[in-house]
Amino acid sequence: MYVGDDPPVSPRLRRFLAEHARRLPHMTEARIRSAAAMTVDGRDEPAPEELVTAMVRFEERYGGLCYPVMGSNGMEYGLDGVATGHHSPLGPAFPGILDGDQTWGIDVLTDGRTAMGPGRWPYRIIDRSVDQRLEKHALLVAMRSWPHRTFACFTPPEVLPVVDEERLPPPVPEATGPADLWWADDSTAIEATLSGWPPEQDRWTVRYFARTPRQAADANPTVYAAIGHETVPAHWCALCSHDIAPGMTCTPAPNRKDRRGRP
């Protein structure tokens, strides 16, 4: 079943897909099974059933899906006519997602998690499921027109930021995964997303969203008190594509689809 037609999908995600996404043609199960292969030592071999089943399940639910998040390149989902898997550092996987903002491909593991290792960065789990990936993008797109402040947080490799959640809005579990943490209520939202992971250190981008610029002024004391790692003002806002001075609040103009500002 296509993710947009699945009844248990959250209202936020359903709204996001209806307003921001489109779906192009995708591979049928018969075509996937007839073409499925596993690359081993540079040559293609018959794909194990576990991998074939995972590709069929992925393509049926997400194949052909595309939408923008921060930039114009957008996110693209699907096998793109090639049903070929490989042995990743975390087990059998197949290329299934093109991250337009990272300009890098993402693997899908047979258990549904996603992983990537751009350049010389380690190969890491990014999303615990593709549904969670869609949920985090739906929430970010809903929040991006709100006033916000941006910070950089640094942790040891593969260490999540230590956070005092009592100082933050309630967590958003459906959007939270190995590389993304979310807390939100009707007036504020905080996102921590893994934006870089060279071998020596993880870099997290922390964004504090609020309905008004005055509320956004609470970002600094809240973020510094809640996060137990080195956290400093960021010098660049990837959402707005401009430099930011310490303590600066970005106040993007809302577009028609975001005026209601629903999280």
C-alpha cells in the first residue's frame, strides 16, 4: 500500500504528502522479481529472498515519491528501474533514496532502516524507518516558516545529545530517530539533526522554532540549559540559506501552504 493511502499514517504526514509531494511511476513486483540481483565482488548474483521482499515492500509503499524539504533538489524515493542490492557494512541493502539536500544516495536495509556514509564519513544509520524519515520532513516543512534560531552542538562519535527534556516541549516520537530528535507543542518546537559525522566528532544542528519572534528570544537560555554538550550559535541557517549573527532570529515570510503553521 502506498504510504499516502495507509489509514494509520498521521494527519500531519498525510497533509504533507497531499500538499508537497508527487508520485512518479514505479516498478511493479513482477519487474522487481525478474530483475533482482545482488552485487558480490563486482558481479551480479541472484538476490536472496529477504532482499527481494524488502525491495518489493519499499517500492510499493514509497517508489516514485518525491518532494522538497530545504532546497530545490528534493528527496526522491524508488529503485529507479534497477533492483540491485549489495552487502553494506550493516548487512544487505539497496539504493532507494536520493537525498537532494545532502546530494547523496541513501541505502535501505532489509529491516527498513536507512543508512549512508558520504565521502570519508562512517556508514551510519540515519532513520529507523522510511515512515519516520517522512514524519521528520513533514514536521520540518510545517515549522520552517516559523521564526527560529539555529545552534551547533558537538558530541563524541555516535553519541546522541544529552537533553534535559523537562525544559522542552513534549517529544515527537514518530519523527524522532537515530539522527533526528524532535520536541514540539502548539507554540514551540526544537529539532536536533545530525548534520555531520567525520570520524572524530558528531555535529548536530539544533533549531528552536516559535510562533513569534518574541517567543524565539527564549531559545538561548532554553537550549543552553537543556543540552548537556558543547553548544554554540550557528553561523549559517540552511533553512533560510543565509549567514546568521549570534543571537539572530530568522523570520521567514510564510507561504500560503504554511500560514496556519500547524505542527
